[in-house]
Amino acid sequence: MTEQTTHSKSILALGMFDGVHLGHQALIRLAHRAAGEMGAQTVAFTFSDAPGKLLGLPVTSLSTPDQRRAWLREAGADRVDMVDFTQSFADLSPEGFLDFLQARYRVVALAAGFNYTFGKFGAGTAQTLRELGQKRGIRILIADPFRMDGESVSSTRIRSLVSQGRMEAARALLGRPYTLTGRVVSHRHIGRTLGYPTANLSLTDQLLPPDGVYATVALVNGESRRAVTNVGKNPTVGGNERTVETFLLNESASLYGTELSVGFLSYLRGERDFGSLSALSEQIGRDVEAAKKVF
């Protein structure tokens, strides 16, 4: 680990912030308000990858590092610092973790969620943070649970909703549509032969919703475009790999090589084998009409 000291007073908001949902946004606002009172900058401190990756666990995320960085800034962070979660970090005690933060920043306050854990094996809790902060003269801000429909908003809850294809419910907790971001790569061009050219996304570790067809919005050159997206193996054409393919309504420009973000609005139907390309083409036309009603 390298140390990098900042000269401005800092309030650090601590967490993984996967998805940067409404609860995370509330925490950033809490830190930002306190920063204004204390003449400090708001720094979101997070890890570039989930700690589970270090242990070799399969990890799927609600957001890419670039998405988290952008959304944390939108929520009010003056700065976002992402560091790699290494074995050295994993071995730090709660006290050692705070030593690292104080060596790197002029820490005047720390903000965290009510269920935040830190230090080796997650030994440190919000209460630990309060106790250590009192000893070190650091103001500690602990955010209360952010609730919707009587339940706390959490990344775990959102992962469950996305895995069930409940995109409207996920959107309510995120404050934006659930969004996949990837580079557009060349594929089999079957959509183009059907009259519905699609952009095939190359993705990394983001959580995919269930196979099926969705009404979506795509961000192209900073502008939103209405779209229909298929997640699955395309059984009608004998596909054997899971893909994410997006057809942009009223858009004909080639997107190969560009980065595309696709926000999922609503599940339209499941994926199935239509038996022929003509039947598939007719169904895609019906999907487009169904999506227009969602828009």
C-alpha cells in the first residue's frame, strides 16, 4: 500500500457503494452537509473490487468502477478514491485501517452506514468506529437505515430484484434504471438480416437480469435513446452463449467499438425458440410496440 497525503481537510464516506443506491446517496449527502459545516472536502473512499474477489469468490456487481465513480460524484462527493483491495488491506485491524486513512488524509470526520464493517474479518462495526473516533478526535457520522416499503435499501436487496427481473422495483431503490455498461463488439449480425440491427455488449462482472426481452434506454453520445434489449442465448438461431443485445429505435449509426450504457425499464417477455427467422422477426416487431407503451 502506498500512502498519499492530502492537504485539504477531508470527510471520508466509507463503503463499497455497489450500485450507488438511494441509501448510498443519502450517506454522501450526510457527509457533504457536514463538510460544508467544517470547511472540508467530501471524499468517497472505496475499493475498486469487492473484497470477495481476493478470496477467489464469484462476484457479480451492480455497477462498474467507472459507474460508481460517476454516480458518487453526482451524489455530492467532491472526490472519489478507489484503491485495490489487497491482502495487506485484508490483514489490517480496525485500528490499522484508521491509521492508514489518517496517514493518507487530513481526516476530520468519517461517515458510514449503520451496518458498515471494516478491518480483518470485518471485526470493526459502526460502534467500533464511534469508539475509535472518540479516542482520536474524529467526528463520526453514522447514517440510519434508508427504508422503502418498510425494508432497508441495500445492494443485496437490489441484486435479488434484478435476479428476478423486477426492474421497476430495482429502479425505485436505485433512483435510476438498473444499467449495464460495456463496449459494443461485432457478433453474428443476425439482427441486421432481420431488419433489427443490434448492439452486442461485451460485459465484465455485472449482474445480468433473467433471460428475456426488456424495454430499455440506451445512452449514446450522452443522449438517451429508446431501445429493446434481449438477454439470453437466442435459441431461434441456435445460440449457445449468453449475450446482451440491444436494438435502438430510430438509430442507424454503427456503434462498434463505442461504450454503451443500457438502462433496464421493464421486463416484456421470456426468451423462447420461435422456430424460424420470419416468426422471430414478427415477434421483435411486437416487442418494439410493447416497449413503446412502456416509454
